[in-house]
Amino acid sequence: MRTSSLIVALAFLTVAAVAQNPKPRQDPASLPQTLDFSKSGRIGSFSFEAKETASGRQIDRKWETDYGSYDRDFYQSRTISTDITSLRAATNTESVEAFWFAQRLADKKIFIYSREAKALDLTATSRSTRIAFLSPVLKSNVTNYEALGDKYVAGSKYAGWMIVLRDSAGTVMQHRSSTPTIEALTKASINGLVAEYTKAAGEE
């Protein structure tokens, strides 16, 4: 049996602060619990773009053998940059919010593992802004016993993100999703996913 050192894909991942279920950065109960996409994209007073600007991956090879058995921890993180411009002098925009999604390795279920809102203030003199979001680091583990034909998995892998632009009344004015899968999921069941996230955070 041999061991190998930690492989670092991007330097901004800090393993010491990682948990398989990251603690919320904001109290989930203090954030809006429902989203209505019926007006999203119909309010044309904004130029709104969101894109992934950085990704990180680490593998901690805890042990492995010459015949294919191993125990490995995986760490993932993403950074999103949002560019928002008001096309008129006065706005009633309140916040921009990031939803981070993960997929459990065991049952493949996609869920919200973090969400974070940041205040947005666009005025007549400053109509543009750029806001970045850094996801909490996700941890997963795979342990493989080659001779026995057994593989055990734990934790979750990164699945995607959604960025939401709200007005002062909480109305979703615009939104962007990382993939068609996340877009379809959020349109179909975002409020249920939010409720599950809020409940899980309250039980920790």
C-alpha cells in the first residue's frame, strides 16, 4: 500500500474549512422562501449577465494499492461573476442572489447546498456593477475495494448554479442558470428545494 500527497488544482480551495455539508453563510430563514419566475425576463430595464469565472478541484489520495483499491476525498468549488447594468435612471432593484446546487453521489438527487444574497444599489450616477459569488467547497469521498468488488461513496458533487435578480418587493426580475438541467429543475420545483434547504439548515 502507498500514500500520495494532496493534489491541488486551484490554490483558492482551503481544505481545512471544508465540510461535506457546508454551513449556511446567511440564515436561510431570513431569505425569501418562494420564487415566482412568471415575470423573469419580461422586465427589460436591465442588462444582466452571469458566468462562471473560476473552478477548483482537489483530490486527497488517502491511500491506494497497486491492484486498484483506494480511498479518495474530492473537493470542488466555483466562482461566478455577475454584470448588472440599469438601462434607466431609477431602479427599485434590491438584491442579487446565488443558488448553488449539488448532486448526492448515493442517490443522484440534486439539491440546494448553499444560497447567498447580496445587496444591489444602482443609481443615476452609477448604473453598472459587478458582483462575484464564491461557492462553499463541496466534499465527497469514494472508497474502492477492488479485490472485493465493493465501492462506497459519500457526500455530493457540484451540479450547477442559478443567479436571481430581485426588486425591492422580492419579485424575480431576471435569472440565469448554469445548465438546461438546472433551469428545468428550478422552474419545476425551486420552492420545494428552498424549503428542503431551509429545513435542513435549521436541523444542524
